[in-house]
Amino acid sequence: MKKQLIVIALLLVSATTFAQKKEIKTAQKSIKSGNFTEAITTLASIEGLVDKADSSIKEQYSLILAQAYLGAANNDFEKLNLAANLFEKVLLNKSSKYVGDASKGLEEVGVALINSAQLDQKNQNYIEGSKKIYRGYTLRKNDTIFLYYAASLATDGKDYDLAINRYEELMDIGYTGISEEFYATKKGTKEETKFSSKTERDLLVKKGDYVIPRSKFTKSKKGTILKNMTFIYLNKGEKEKATELMKKARAASPNDKSLMYAEAELYYTSGDMTNYKKIISELIKSDPNNPDLYYNLGVASSRNGEKVEAMEYYSMAIELNPDYAEALINKAQLILDGERTIIDEMNSLGTSNADYDRYDVLKEEKNKLYLEALPYLESASRLRPESMDIVKTLKGIYGLLGMDTKEKEMRIILDQN
């Protein structure tokens, strides 16, 4: 009787194994025909049986199911992630006969995740893209740039907690984003070409097609990372964390310009114009001919109510770049701000002869302000012809100065827009 039971049990095992193999084979045929959903359904029907099967069948089952999910995925993160998990499951057994197919499949999932993330970015589905590119990074950890992109997309999507986690992970692995780029000049020309690798560049130089090989390193992304983390903390209302983070970064790299700019932005965003001006002044020492830095000092001084300093900085920016529209506009506005005091005094005057005389003096002073601001506004209008705000201001000034022809020109422009 025992022998009979053993035989029946063996027959059952044999039949079960046969059924598993048959359904797996059917699923493989469906995959080859492009019927991925059908393959997933077929494999789901034997899931319970596979749990009790030997390791070889389990690995084959996981491999085929992974291939089915990959084929059915398109841009579906859940299916791509399931495929990745299943391929990884097969690869847990380094001696499995399916290692080669699983490795190839996992590489295909990685490429699909990255491509899908790029599509999400284009469609502004930033959080979905961040999840996909991060999963792609977990499959290709040597490509740390993907972790950086995952953090950036999370930032763009305003999921600040996720972004901070990704940025902290970048800091933990010491990521800088610095990479070496390879160049050479095409022989007989001045045309320089960038190559994907040193090997490719050196091979073409050796053949004589290119000369003057050179390399250069890209800028560090550490400053950008710290800057983004800083502003995320500010957005979260955690100013102390933001400030502390920036202090540590500056202490570690006191001469890093990107960090100096980031610290300046931190102070500007938090309204600390005094420290903002200190950092910008430091930057000017190493870049004295940068009009943007003087313009920034002008803005900060103006926000601090330091009008004389602001005027000087705007003037320096314009001296370095006569076509600096923002500096021209801001300088004109500072000049015109002086009319408020004059108008207030004019309105307070009485009707005595002395008051009439004072009124005439004040009117002359006001007209001098208009004449002083006029060339800056005219230059700004030439640079920004689309700005109707400047045109309106010019029209008003021309009218007050009795410049009827110019006022009419401005009126025509306004009527046409």
C-alpha cells in the first residue's frame, strides 16, 4: 500500500511539473508573438504551483514573467519595477543557467526606465520620472549621474522630502559630478571634436585623423546640490537647517564660487541684504569686470534703502555694459523716486508770493530729475521695445517736459499695442 501511495505521489509531482513547464512554454510563445498580457495571465494561473517547484523552475518562471512585464510595460513604472525585481530574483543564484538572460533583461529594464523618465520630464511628470530614473540608478550604480537627475526631478516636482533624501544620498557617496571629457582637433582644420571616451579619441589620433588631443574636467555639481538643498529647506520653512548646511559647505570649500553664489542667494531669499552684499563683494574681488555682480549689489542696496550706494553700483554695471537694460531701468527708477519728496512739498505750499516762488524752484528741480532719468529710459526702451511700461513712463515724462512730438510718438506705440 505504501509503495502504491509513493507511486501516486510521484505521478502527481510529475504531472504538476509537466503542467508548470507546459504553461511556461505557452507563455514564452505568447511573448514571442507580442502577446505580453496573455503571457502574464498564463503564468498567473500556475503561480501557486511554482511556489512548491524546484529552484530551476522557479528561476525560469521568474525570468519569463519578467520578460512579459517588460514587454507589456511601455511607460508603466509598476510593470518595469516588477520586471526588474523578477530579473534580480533570478540573479540571486549566481550559478543559475538563466543568469545570462536575466542580466540582459535587467539591462533592458534599465534602459527602458531611463528613456521613460526622459519622456516624463518632457511631459512635466517630474515625480514619476524621478521614481523611474532612481530605479534605473539602483540597477546601474556606477552611473551616479542618474541619482543626481532623480533628485533634480523630485525638486522640479516640488516633492521636497523625496528630493532631500536623494540629495543626501548623493552627499553620502561623495558625488561631485566631475567627469573627464576628451577632445582632439580634426587634422588640417581648426574643428575640435568631443569624443565619448579616451579610447575612441586616442585611436583616431593614432590613425592620424586627429591631432592635438586634450582633456578637461567638468565643473563640480556639489555647489548646485547644496544650493538646491538649501532652498528646499527654506521652502520648508527650515531656515536654520539651510544656513547651517551652507556654513558647512563654505567651510569645506571656502573658495568655491558656485557655493559663494549659492550662499548669496540664500541670504537674498531670506532677506538678509547685509550678508548678501558681503558675499557679492567677495565675488567681485575675483571677478571685477562682471556687471551682474555690481547690478546685484545695486538691487541689495536699494532694498536696504541705501539709494546713494545703489546708484553707484548701477552706474558701475552700466559702465561695464552700456546695454544692461535692468541696470538702466533701475537707475532711472531711483532717480525718479526723488520726485515724491518734491511733489509732497509742492502740494503743501500755500498761496503767498514766497510759496509761488518756491513752487517754481521745485518744478525746475522736478524737471531736472526727469531730464536726468530720460536717457536711461530711452536706452532701456531701445533694448526692450516690447515693454509698454517703459513707453508709458516715457510718454508721461515727455508730456510733463512739454516734448509734444516725443509724447505723440509714444502714444502711437501704445495705441498699436
